[in-house]
Amino acid sequence: MQSGPHFRKDLTTVIKAPNGAYACFAGMWLDEVNGYAYLEPLATVPAYRRMGLATVALIEGMKKTQALGAAYCFGGEREFYTALGFETICQRERWTKTWREGSL
């Protein structure tokens, strides 16, 4: 994942618990050519959920990418983003195919 073309470690936000363990992680990708940011992954350790850490990590990542020219951000779970005031402007389709032996 970190070898991806738009990955930048400086855009990653990590929140640690008081004991130094990881509590929340937000990876932000920036496509400077097209002016957008993409959040992936956003993860919170179960013991630290419902504390607002994911919100803090997302907003911090968005501030970083906005300062670098991102006009918008996408990715993630609809309910989470709606609760933060995001609006749906498009929906993507996801396609899957189960490969069967001899099907090619």
C-alpha cells in the first residue's frame, strides 16, 4: 500500500493511546494532478472507538491535503461521513468476478 503512486507518509495521521499503543490511523492519498484526496484506510482499535478519534484523524488529514491543493476528498463509509456533514455527490459501482477453473 505504501508503494502506491499517490501515497505520502507525511499525510498519514496516527493517534496513540496514553500507553503509546496505536489507537487510530488515517491514511490520506493525494492526487495533485486531479486535485483530490482519498482516505484509506481509516481504522480505530476497538477499545478506542466512540471517542471521536476517527473524526479527529480524518479532519487532520483533510487539512493537510487541502493545504496542498485538494478540492475534495472521498472514500469510506457513508454513515460516518454524513454524520460529519458530508454530502453524497456521486456513487460508485463495485464489480466482482469469481474466477472458475477453465473459465478463461
